[in-house]
Amino acid sequence: MAMRRFRVYTGPETESVGTLKVSTPEQGVRVTLGEILPILADAVSSNRTWLTDFEADELTVSSDLYDVLQAYRHFRRPGA
């Protein structure tokens, strides 16, 4: 009986162009804040360890949401 080799396929990481391999950037997914907030809130309150895998990832938010978040942070400080 021949020995079977199992491989885990994680998707293409590079794209071949002739003999040159070119990395393709990850494509983002557009979602609404209302779609991900309940999931993130539950993960934070449940102290899920997978959150640390993404804490250095950057997100793009609108400037008005950023302003609101900064104001909220300022007024949430103890003693404010």
C-alpha cells in the first residue's frame, strides 16, 4: 500500500509571471460596522485569544468616525 501524503492548501500566495514570482496583495472585504461590531464585542467580552493575532492590523475608518472615537476616548478617561 502506497503511503499517502497530505498537504494543507492555504490558497495562492504568489502569482507566476513567466519565471518571476510576484506577490499579490491580499484583497480586503467591505463590511458594515454594524455587521462586525456584535462579533467583535462578543470576542472582547469573552477574551478570545485570536484577537491578539489581529491587534497590529490597520483599519480604514471615516474621518468623522475617527473624531467621534477620539472624543469618546477622551471623555471615558478616569477623572474626566
